[in-house]
Amino acid sequence: MDEEILELNDDQETIRYRLINEISKENETLAYYLKEIFNICTNPNRDIRIEVYKKILNDLKFGSIEREKLLEYYAKIMDLERRVRKFVNAKIYNEKIENPNSTATADRFEYVFFRMKDENVPEEKVTEFFNQNAYAIFSLTMHPTNPTSTDYTIHGGIQFDKYLENHIDYEEHLHLLEYLTLVGQKKTVQQEVKETIAIIDIIYETSTKVRDELIEALKQTPSYEKLIDVNRPLIQVSIWAAGDGDGNENADVYALKQAVLQLKQRIKQLYLNDIKKLSYDQKKIIQDKLINN
């Protein structure tokens, strides 16, 4: 556990100081203040912490552009550290799943099927268990009062997550993050839908990977292949965007209809992108079904 905590702290500090170093290229003063803030924030003496914070705020006048920039940079660092924590925690958990001595292996298809087979669970119970439990229900809420700008969410935060997931260096992306506006105006219905589509792209990519893992797990237990329908939906997503009339007065029937059309079109496009990888005959059959639906 101590090693895992150290790994988490190291990764958080890495992103923190990489962004501060990027900021220092354009504004050494604000970069210096940020370092001061993070150096003192863990000091157990509250009075010392307050003195440092007061000095920084006194140096930067209330309402000044410099103070606003400092606060925005600080908020961006906090957001990126949160994203790093999420990624590292998932990485640690996945490593536990891969460890055969860990109880977390119960979250793997292979382990569940192996135990069922080993315990001679009746076939009908295997199907019943899978259909009742291998199904995730969740909702997406893109509330218009969320102050994070649409540009930052899509081009900043989500893209940063992808760099982490794919183990790609994010040095150039930090430069973009430095200048992306973090806080935006109250979102329009169109902006809510735009953010939702960006999240749907991630869900689509992830859910197909889970399906692939299920197929591979069944290959290790061939007798279960006829019991488990791999084409059965594994998720059910409820979407609030464009339908939350309490949160956005512009979320009327017309806006909802337009949003549904956009979301359906995006989902179709995701399928069509995958269809391109299939043979011509397979493409034609599936493409006709999607276009005519």
C-alpha cells in the first residue's frame, strides 16, 4: 500500500511541476507563486501557510488579470492531478486483477467462469447470473451550470485522459492546456450535446473492449459459449443533456428532438467507422441496416 501511495504522489507531482514549468516559459512570476503555494500547502503550521497565501494575494491585486491567471492555473493543476489520480488508481486496480493471488480477480470474466465451472453451476443459472449482473446502468449529466468550458472539457481534459491511457507524452498538450479557457459561460443545449458526444465516443471505445474480453474469456470455457450471448448489450446509458428542463430553460421539445438526432447520428457513425474494417459483403449488409434504421 505504501508503494502505491508513493506512486500516486509521484505521478501527481510530475504533472503539477511539468505544467508549472510550461507556465514559467511565459510567466516566471506566476510559476514562482504556484511553486510557493504547493511547497507550503503541506506545512503543518497553519499560520505559516496563511502568511504565504496572504503575501501572494497582496502581491496580486484583487481583480487583476495576473490574479485571475494564477487562480485559473491553480484550478487546472488541481483538475489534471485529479485525472492522474483516477488513471493511477485504475492502473493499480487493474494490476491487482491480473494478480492471481488477489481477491480482485473476481472482477474478471475468466475467473467467474472458472469458478462456476469448478462448482458445477447449472447451465441455466450461468445464463441467468450473467444476464442479471453483466449489465451496467448509468446516466450522463452535462449540466449547463457546470462552469468548466466545453473547449476545456473536450480538447483539454478528455484529450489529456487519452494521452495517459495510451501512454503518450503530453508535453505539447500542456502548452495547449495552458491557454485553453477553463471557465465558460452557462452552457447552451448544443454545448451540452457536444460534451455528451465526446463522452459517448469514450464509452463506445471502452464497451467494445469489454465485449472483446468477454469473447476471449469464453474461448477458455468453450462449453459456456452457447450460454452467453456476446451480442447482448452490456450497458444502458441514460442521457440528461437537452432533456433537463429544470437546469436549462432552453431544453424544450425542439431542442430534445435535435439532440436525439445528433446522438443517433454520432452512434451510427461510430458503427460505420468500425464497419470499414469488415469485408465488402459484411459492410453492405450492416451499412444498409444502419442507414435505413
